[in-house]
Amino acid sequence: MKKWERYHTIWGMLFLGWVVSYIDRTATGPIVTWMIEHKISFFSDVPNPHEFGGLIGSLFFAGFMLNQFPGGNLGDKFGYRPIIILSILWAAVATFFTGLSGGLVMFVLFRVLLGLGEGILYSNDRSYIAFNTPPEKMGLGMGVVITGLSIGLTLATIGTPLLLEAFVPLMGNEAWRVPFLFMGFITLIVAVLMFKFMKPDKKLIQSADPNSPGVKEFYGKSLYHLSIYSLVFLVIIMAIYFTSTKLGLSSIVIAFILASLAPILIIYLYVTKKSEVHPLIMNKNLFFLYLSFLPILWHLWLYGFWSTAIVQEFGGGALVAAAAVASFNAVAGVIGFPLGGKISDLLADRPNGRRNVLALLTFLLAVSIFVFAWYI
């Protein structure tokens, strides 16, 4: 049996972080579906409730999208670990208070706040894995950690309807609050565990540059700057939401407006931080990596957010049964993520080894999406 190393503990903590992070965001889909079915007051006056439910998902991702670059930048300046832990702690608070929402506006606002907090996780967790993991195990480490995404997606898809049904006898139509309150508490526990156990090896700290983001830990500065960015983005997103709904714009138009915020932000950063941003945008390899995420995340979240509703519409049946079938997609990721990382490690020494793995798997993803679309 191989020796348990410090980086294994870090993988485990980050794995837990992804589990709760994905439960917190994915639970919205089944809950919104349930709220629409039960004509909860939030959605009783909405003319196209499923379309509006999709808009809530878009608003979440607007916050998630906008804080990606600031989150990575803050990690470089103040340390990866503080940003990761603040992301999970932020998610805990936003999720818990979503369950206490007294109206649709507050519900939307806390979903946007959740997106802003979770948007800073990905860039910093990848960097923290790279800092602590031997190069020959980099792909496996990233695969193991991101498997938490699949576990969280599965638990949210199956567990959320079960929680809802279990608390209906006790709370009636207010049962929708339970998953948010429950997961807010669980996410808080994970944040505490990460703070306690997710630290680099002492020898690694001693040998590293003290200014390296892998060892720096400035929690106060991280929270201050994160709050400033988030406040600005929150005002922009909610202003678009209020203005667009008042003008009667369709959710699709609003989604395009929200999506346009990303290139606007990139242009702004390019003008104001050209020395930092220019190499990131003009690097051809990085540019194609950026593009590759569009179809991957489109598929993951179109199906992840609406999977229960899609299966229920397509095959009928109760919400819990539909959720069980919808979860198969997420369960497959438990195999796919670490396997893909391991294959990447095995081929890393070959010319363009990791690139070729990425290209092949992206092609297979495209084929599977077309087959699924044809089938339904």
C-alpha cells in the first residue's frame, strides 16, 4: 500500500469542497422544479415559470462568470488557500440565507451572491493542486478533486427531492427551504475542516518562496477585495435583472445581455491591466482552452440544472424517480474524471500528450450530445 502523503489530504479537502459547492448550486434546479409544480407563491404570478427558473440559473452564472478573473487574481496576490476557504464559507452563508428568503427578489439575490462566491473556487483550487502535487500525478490529482463535482451533482439531484418529500408533511409548501438550510450548515462544516486540515507540507513551505501564492495567507485582504468586486458585480447583475423584467424582455434576451458582460469585462481588464492580461489573451493555446470550456459547461449546466425536469417531461413519473434517472449523468463523472486525469498523466511525456487527450475527449463529448439530442 502506498504511503499517504500530505497532498492526498489536500486532494480530499478540495474534493469535499467541490461536493458541497456543487450541491449548493445544483439543488436550485430540482427545488425550482418542485416550487413550480406546487405553485409556490414565488412562481404563482410568473407567466412562464420554467423560463424564469432558467433565468435564475443564468443570474447565478453571471455572478460565477464575472468573479472568475478577480478570484484568480486575488489568489495570486493573497494566497490560494484563503480564497478557496472564503469561497466555501461564502457559499455556506449564501445557501443558508436562500432558505430564509421571504420573496422572489431575495431568492434571486442570494443565488447571485452564491455565484459570486463560487466563481473564485476553480482557478485557485487548480493552482493549489499544482503547487502541492508531484508533476507526474497532476492529472490524477485534478481528476480526483473534480470528482467531487459529480458526487455533489448526484447527491443534489437525488437527495434534494427526497428531502423535499420528507419534510412536506411537517412544513407543507415551505419544505423548499429545508435543502438550502441543511446544505448551508453542511457547507459551513466543510469550510471549517478545510481551514483546519488543508495546509501544505511543512517541508514544502520551508523550501518555497515566502511570496508564493501557495504559501501566502492573507484572509482579511482577500475578503475585503472579494467583497468590493462582488458588490460591484451584484449591483450590475441586479440592475440588469430589474430593468429587463420591467421592460418585459424575454429570459433569452436577458441571458444574452448577461453573457455580454464577460467580453466587456475582458476588454476593460485588457485596457486597465494590459501588462497582466495581454499574455493571457494573446496566448493561442490558452485561448483555445478558454473556448473548449464553452461547450463543456453548456452541456454540464443545461442538463445539470434541468435534468430532473427533462427526464420527468420525457419519461413521466414522480419527481424522485426522475431525479434518480437524471443522476446517471453525474455518476458517470465519478469514473470519467479520475480516469481522464490518469490517462493525461500517462501521456504527459509524449508530444502534445495532454492536448491530444483533451481534444479526443471533447470530440467524444460532442458525439454523445448529438446522440442524446437525437434520442430524445
